[in-house]
Amino acid sequence: MKDMAGKPGHIMWPWDGAVPHSLAHGILDDVTYDWYYLLRAVLRSGGRAEILVEDTIRNAYEKAQYYTKIPVCPTGASGLAGLMQLTDSGAIDRGESAGLFFTGFDRSKAE
């Protein structure tokens, strides 16, 4: 894997075909600079990548703002969307403890 780290454009690319659209547009990065470190962390931790359903992103964004009053943007709420989706699928038990960060500010609601 270390041999792949220095060749990001030859090993990993952002997407095939048309540019995707999402409410969480900040995770649709067209530069694959961090793929190696993310893949390494997933493999080392036994984790997995999750493709989020757009409705789950919207639901997480709305719940995050409503219940916490934190002005998080949809991209920043995508971690919550992942947790919700993994819980709904049974990959994470409902009673299990989990931590996450809201990492983006919703500038559309700035005063």
C-alpha cells in the first residue's frame, strides 16, 4: 500500500462520469489527496466505507440543528448521517455508545 501513496491520481480518482450532487457537497471532493490515509485507517480499524442516502443526510442535518442548536452544515452532519444509517442497518446496536464531531459551520444560517 505504501507504494500507492505517492501515486494518488493513478490509483484513486473522485468519481466516474458526471459530477455527483449532494446536500453535503463538501464531501464531494474532486481531489483525492487523503484517500491513502483514510483507507489505511479503515483497514487498520476493521471499519468500512458507507455510501450515505441523501434523505439520511437531510434528516441528520435537520435533527442535529433541532436537537443541539449547533449551526452545523450538511457536510458537518454527515457523520451523524452515517451513524444513523449504520444503526438502522443493524451494523451498530442502538444501545451502543458512539462519538462523533460536527465539523462544518452552516453559513446559510449565519447572522
